[in-house]
Amino acid sequence: MSEKSWTVEQLRAEVERYERAIRQADMTEDTVQSYVSRANRFISWLGHDWKPYRNEYQHLHK
């Protein structure tokens, strides 16, 4: 089984493609935003641009 490697930029491009697909599926805007934001957060975590915080709002406003 071959493995495929993805860059963070490639993953972000795929999330854009994913967003187009879920919009074409006529999902609600809240659903689209939820799916896309979670995917983007995961990619940010992979790229070391985001760390989980219990209360992210407090962390961002310190």
C-alpha cells in the first residue's frame, strides 16, 4: 500500500474543494461553516499554527 504525503497548502486547497462539495450538497450555512472550520483547525494543528486551549477565547484575548 503506497502512502501519499500532503503539504499544508495542498490540504488547505482540498478543504476548499470539500467546501464546494458540501455547498453543492445544499447543506445549511451553519453546517458548512462547522465542517470547514473544524477541518481548517485540524490542518492548522498539523502545521503547528494552532494549539488546543480549553477556553480559546480567553487565550486569544490575554
